[in-house]
Amino acid sequence: MALKRPSLRRVLGGILLLLLVAGAAAGYAYRNAVIWAYFQIRLPGRIVAAQGILKKDMRDDDFKVLATGLQVPWAMAFLPDGSLLVTERPGMLKRIAPDGAVIPIAGLDGTKAAGEGGLLGLAIHPHFDQNHWIYLYQTVDTPSGLRNRVVRYRLEGDALSGRTTIVQNIPAASEHDGGALAFGPDGRLYVGTGDADDGPSAQDLNSLGGKVLRVNDDASVPSGNPFDTLVWSYGHRNIEGLAWDGKGRLWATEHGRSGLQTGFDELNLIEGGVNYGWPTVEGDETNDGMRKAAVHSGPTEPWAPAGLASFDQSLFFGGLRGEALYQAQTGASPIQVLAHFESDFGRIRAVAVGPDRQIYLSTSNTDGRGLPRPGDDRIVRVSPRKFQ
């Protein structure tokens, strides 16, 4: 019997696996470049982006490109005047006016963009009309190495002033920097951090890594925090999205394991004092005193979930690795997760709901892991009619 010749794709995939093993001790960029190339070969349908093809017809009235040419837009938040603030991971803050003009915000410095770190989360104070405060999650270089911090600025016109440090010494690394910021209905600021590639730190209540933090707007510890510290919940790997649903419940997107065993990305219902298990449990595993995810992606179909927003009876979150906008129907039991626009926009990171009740999303194709298309990165407004 004649032997079947292996396909070129299979041979190339095998070579890349050997390169990954040979370079296991190499740096972040090498390892992830090989992993990315492996999956592009093994999953050729994703390579449509390399041809600069945007499959979604932008002439559709349900879609509007609001801005183009951005550099890894990481978080978005609306100001009271209807304009949109956007952080860019390399360290820039932009304002997008209602007419589409993109305006740089002056006065921000100190960002150290390294791997997944840089200028990340953004939150607008609930009383911005009175105090003009905004909050930013930022990676910085310190004498002790990289750290993440939360800072508060006063935004007037298109300039920042009066920097105040709200939280400092959050662990940082080239991976798993967290970065989510959101004000809750209680007026407190919630912060989602990552384990900075140190899994056991997520279980250490003396570390700010792998946690959801709850802090007053003036940097003090709120009364009612379960451990009399900033820690609200723990046992998290890497939180990039926080949002409250219509019932006042806090949810978080969380990255699961990565590399060749990628999977078990999570959507978690967050409660104070609860241990969410990383790195001890994942998926449907259980352990005394640890809570499993409300829903997860399973072991073979990763989401790499990012920004999170609540709209009506659903939560919407960006999928980086999944290259989709995910809709979690939290009113269903079990929770149903639907994928929209798969591969249409490439990697999707930030998600926000505007004052016009439209859904806004940002692409993340210029972050070193995607395949940029003409105009990337971009912000797109989507009508909720697409999800009915």
C-alpha cells in the first residue's frame, strides 16, 4: 500500500512545533510569534485578514466606522458631551468627537509599553461634570522593575493635569497585566488585575496580582471590603473586562490557560471575598472554598476575552483569539454564549455601549498578534438590530 504523503500544512505545523520546543526558554515575542504562526497554518480560514479583506460590508446601515489608524485601542469610555475617550496601549489617550475628529489629549506621560502592558483601562468618574476626574490603568518603569498603577487626572479641554496615584505596586510583566477599570453603582472604583505570569500570586491575599480590587475615588479602602484591604475577590488569572448588568451584578472576563493548551477562558460573576480558583482549578473543576466560572469557553475554543459591556439582557465582550464579538445571554440557564462577526474584523478588544444605545467595538490587529488590514486599528459602531 502506498504511503500517504503528509500535506505541506502539516509539515510546516510540525516544524513550528519543533521551533516552539527548541525556544521554550526564549522571550515573550519569539514564543508568541511561533504560536501565532502555528495556528495561522493549522487554521487557514483566519488568513483572510492577511489579504486586507474586511468581509463585513461597511456600507450596511447597521455599521459605521467611527475612527481608523489607531494603535492598539485598549479601552473606551464616553464623556457627558457624547465624545469618546480611547486609550492606546503604546501610551496615548485620544478623544473622538461626535463628528469623528480624533484629538490627542495632552499631559499624559510615564507609560512603559512592554508586551501586554502599557496604557490600558479607563474609567470616567460618575460625577465628571463636577470634578472632571478620569482614571487610567498604566504600566510604568520603577527602580524595582515594571509595575502597574491606577492614576487619576483632571481632564479639562483636551489636556490632563493634577495626577494623583490611586493604586500602586500592582504586579506587572510582559503578560497578564489585567487592566480593567469600572465604577460600580456604589460609587467605588473596581480594578481588574492580572497575575503577571505568577500564578500563585493570585491566591496570595498580600499581593495585588490576580485580583479584583475595590477602592474609593480618593485612594482609600472602602468600608465593607472583605479583607480590610483593597482586595475584593481573588484567584483570577488575567481580567480585562468589568461590567454591571441590569440587576446590579458585577461580571468579569478572564483569560484562561495559554500557549498550546489554550482554553478555559471565563466569564465570572464577581462577589466580594470569593476565591475564583486560579491556578488551582479551571473549567468545571471544583475545590473547597473556590468558585468555578459562570461559563467558560471549554478546552479547545479559546475566546481570549477582553472588554466587557452590558446591554439589555446580555453581556457583550471582545474576543482576541476568537476574533469575534461574543454575546452572553445571562438570563438563560445555562448561560448561552453566541459569537458574532467571526473573523470579520479580526481581533476585537474594547466594547462599550454609547449614550445612543449603540454598541461600539475596537479592533486590536496592530498589537503584534493580529494581521492588520487597511485602516486598522479602528473603532466601529454597530446597531443592536444585528443581535435581535
